[in-house]
Amino acid sequence: MRARLIIHGGAWNIPEDQVQDHLHGIKESLLTIFPKLLNGLSALDAVEQAVRILELNPTYDAGKGAFLNEAGEIELDAIIMDGRNLDFGAVGALQNILHPVSVARKVMEETEHAFLVGKGAQKFAREMNFPEEDPKSLLTARELAFFEAIQKDPNFRPHHPFGESPSDTVGAVALDQYGNLAVATSTGGTPRKLVGRVGDSPIPGAGAYADNESGAVSATGWGESIMKVLLSKSVCDLISHFPPKEAAERGIQMMQQKVGGLGGIIGISPEGSYLFAHNTPKMAFGYMDAKGKEVLRIKTDS
């Protein structure tokens, strides 16, 4: 099986002056991880490592650079899922941890549970010896300025479809040479969200889903609408009935028609075909083509 890797850096109206930063971060992750996949790295390791690179990059709404909630705090959500056996680990409302995706993997592998949130997730991260960061080290000047601008604005809405939010969720999908699929998604959520709000990203079937028999998908966008239609699982189900590209487009259309949702997806079919679609003005993503060359896109039609 030829290895595959596709990564996204969020779907929304990415400001023009941040387009290149979004694409550069995706390229860095692709070029770092894909050679390892070719040398036998598992799909599960690949998606975790790819997302860790993006969590470290302040361009995105994940790890360093995440949005602030209404209290001016950073709360992070993440999931990782193994297509071999449907195992997953997830965390929600986790604070002061740079790499929530790795905490999610520890939940999957070191506990009898699958999803930890808030204080419980925080306690678990400490027990697993994840270093707690000074909140200021995760906060960028850009995010602080954005928060101060919207903090008391009565007209601000987190999901305005054409608002120029500075950053968005990240995700990765991989197929390894053994034919196994995996997915990981990580986010800081929406700007000025209520304390304790958890979006689609860590919800299996919504923000991510992986099954060797049906495909693997990572979603990004308006979390509340993505959750309502379990977008990632819905698209995986569609792959069994339609070509991958059409399955992706049908999933996005279904979300928009049923709940007025906005967002985007990336994925890989069991046979190794890439799929992607969005109904937002832009979506930053990239993948490695059949010749081992990175392909970087800011729109599906670009």
C-alpha cells in the first residue's frame, strides 16, 4: 500500500495576509512526516506527529495560538482515532498543555476510558507528566489583540460566515504502508466561547473518524453544525456508495442543507484516494501526491 498523508489548517475566511503562513505550516508538517510514513511509520504515529507540529505553530487555532474564551482563557480539545479497531482518545476543555493531541492518545492507550474533560483531563495530563505551560506562552499578540477587540462587542458572533477570524482548527489523516488509517484533530475552539464549551473536534464521528473499512476524515468549521450531522462519520459512510470526491461534496452539502452548517473536511478512502470539500470562503490544506510532491491548497478549486 502506498502511504498517504493529508493535513488541514482550518476552513473559514482566512485573511489574505495569513494565507502563506497557513500553507507554510502545512508544508512543514507534510515534509517532516511523509518521509517517515514511507519508511514504515504507522498511520497513528503519523497523525499525532503531524498535528503536534501544527499545535506548535502559532498560525493556527490549536495549542500555541489558540483563541481565548469569554474569560480570557485557553481551553483546548483534541482527538486521535485508530482505523484498525476504532479505538480513540479525546480531551476537552484542557488548559495550559501545548500538545492536547498527545494527551488524547494517552487517554486511548493508558486508560479504560476514551474521553476526559476539564479538571479530569488536567489531572490526567499531570499524571502522564505533560508539562503545564504558562498560559502566556500559548497566547500570541495577535490573539490577544483580537480578543480585546471582540471582548465587549455586542455584535460579535463566533460563527459569522465571512468574519476574518485569525486562525482555525488543525487535522491530519494518514494511510500507512500496511493499509491502516488514522486521524487526529486539535483545536482551541471558537473565539469568545463560553467557558467549558466543547465543539466538534474531539467528538468521534463529528470532528474526526477513522475506520479501515470505510475511510478516515477530519473536519473543521462551525462545530455545532458539524456535531449535529456527525460530519466525519457521515462522509465515511458515503464513501461506500460514491467516489471519494463526490462523497466529500455530498457530506458538506448535506450539512448545509440540514442545519445551515459551514465547514470543510479532508480524508482518505480505504483504497488511498484523497477527498476534500468545503463551503467556507477558504480552507487551507495540503497532501502528498503520487510522485511524493506536496500539493498545497487554500481552496478546493485553487
